[in-house]
Amino acid sequence: MTLNPDEVDITFSMGDHFNLPLPFWGSAMDGVVDVDFAIAMGRLGGVAVLNLDGVHTRYEDSAPVIRKIAEADRSTVNAVLREAYKEPVKPHLISERIKAIKAAGVTCAVSTVPARAEERADVAQKAGADVYVVQGTVLTARHSSRSYHQLSFEDLVRACEIPVVVGNCVHYETALELMETGIAGILVGVGPGAACTTRGVLGVGVPQVTATADVAAARDEHMRRGGMRVAVITDGGMRIGADVCKAFASGADAVMIGTPLAGSEESASKGFNWGMATPDPNLPRGTRIQVGTKATLREILLGPARVDDGTQNFAGALRSALGVCGAHDIAEFQHVEMVIAPSIVSEGKVFQQAQHVGMGKS
């Protein structure tokens, strides 16, 4: 059976009170998400995550800093990044940025590193944040250290009246243990992002389809044991509509995307992106990339697409995929059959490849 794409349901929900018309999250990348971008994405039905450790909470006016990073040449950009992130985060700017987003009447999500999660939770909630994201390269429910305090996710969840989302994770048992702490959502992915170099620097990571399927299986087991449904959010590694659709078919409830949105006219950097760990002074795990300005945010998320390569109208692609597979909603789509077919994108596409059009552009 197939369905009318206009009649399928692609809305997103997390817990009892958090709902979005679109299951799309904007990554907490400084080159993508500033206050204006968060407002623009919120008005389109998604949510963009503001990085509380980024330049937007370090500088009263972050635009010149973003511009300096974007304009730096390849030989000096890492030094420029490190210098920009030496400025300390200012608590009053955290509050001001959140209030500015909420004043526009849209959903506000913010992200923090685990080491600052406890101290910033109250500030973020009082300012009006709707979601609190705690994000690191890899997070686990148990962490051992003799030199600093270990964050307790159970305590953090109890202290927060808003949903807590944590990540990143790629492993079944790790995900299950994190879900048992009471979190509302979990981010999936280690190193798949276009601007991330974690897999090259640390040698760790799992392909996104496998990681998403494993974490989704943990979600299902958690529910079987009587736990609430924890939202699985595939984070990174998606470039075109097909990638987005495969994430949902693998078990995702939502996707978090960065580089595709960096190419929007509304992005903070107007066509550049760099990972959250890129400015690390000891071991950078990312690089600045240039994607160029390609479309409006509306065209990327909702269309209509002006190109034929899958880089625009992600919502339309998802709706059509559900319709073709006969899935009424994302929950049903998560049960479609998947096959391993490396040549599926090139099969029969000899003329597209020769002429560098459609699926032959990359």
C-alpha cells in the first residue's frame, strides 16, 4: 500500500508537552545557529539549538567574530578559532540570548558541555528555555574521574522542569543505561558530521544507520521494561533528503543537521561551518568548512526545491518516503524493511554521472 504524502504525519513529540510540526533540529554549531537563525527555524516548525559554550554567549556582538572566522584563510583559521574561544562565557548573555529567542514566540533549545550542565540549568530554565541539551563527544551514565565532579544525569533530570536531551551515543547498552536516568531524548552519532574530525583524530565512531538502529533498539527495550519513550535524534552525517529518510527508517524520531543548514541564507556565517570541538586548545576534533550559500532555510526544510540533487525540501522528501513505503507516521516508518545496497545511488545513472547532473553531481 502507498499513501498520499500530504496525508502522512511527520510531527515530532518528546515527553508529554514538547511537540514540533517538523522533526528537524538545527545542530548547536556557532557558524549555523545564532538568535536570528533559531527564530527563523522555529517559525518554520523545527528547533535550532543554541550553543551556550559558543561565541554567541562570549561576545555581546558575535557577528564580527563569526565573520573573522569565516574570512580567515586555511593556514590561520585554527589559530583564529582558538583565539576567539578564549573569551569566557558570560552568564548574562546566556539569559539574554534565550529571552530573545522566546520573545519571538518560538521554541528555544540550548546546549552545554557536561562540565557546566549543573550550573547553567537554573539560568537556562529561568530565562525560558524549552529544552536543555547536554552534549559531548561521547557521554555515558557512569564516568570516573579523580580530578573533577561527575555529572549525575538522574540529579540533573530531577532538577529540570524542562526535557533533558543528552549525547552523543552510538551503543545499545550505553544508550539503555542513559535512558534509565530519566532523560527525554538522546543524540546519536560520533564523528559523522561534515566538519568533524573525531574519527580521524580518535579513531572512534560507528556508521550512522547502525548506531541509530542500535540506540532505537535500546529505546524499544526501555519501553518494554516500563520506561517512557525516549526520543532518538540522529545527529550528523546527513547531506541530502535520502540520508534524512534513512535515519528515520533506521529508528530515529528526529534528526539533527548542521552543514546543510549552514548553506542557508539565514545561517550565522552565511555558508561556513565548524564543529563544537574544533576550537579545543589541546586536541581539536573538527575543521572549518565552506559550503557556500545555496538556498533559503525555507527551501531547504520545506521547499519548493529549485535543484534536483536532494539538498532541498527535506520535509517533502520525508513525506514522500513515508507515502511510498505506506507508513502513516514516523513510528510506522521505523519498521520498514532496509537493505544494504551500496550501488543503489549509481545504478542506471550513467548519463547523470557523465553530465554531472542530478545524482551525478557528487
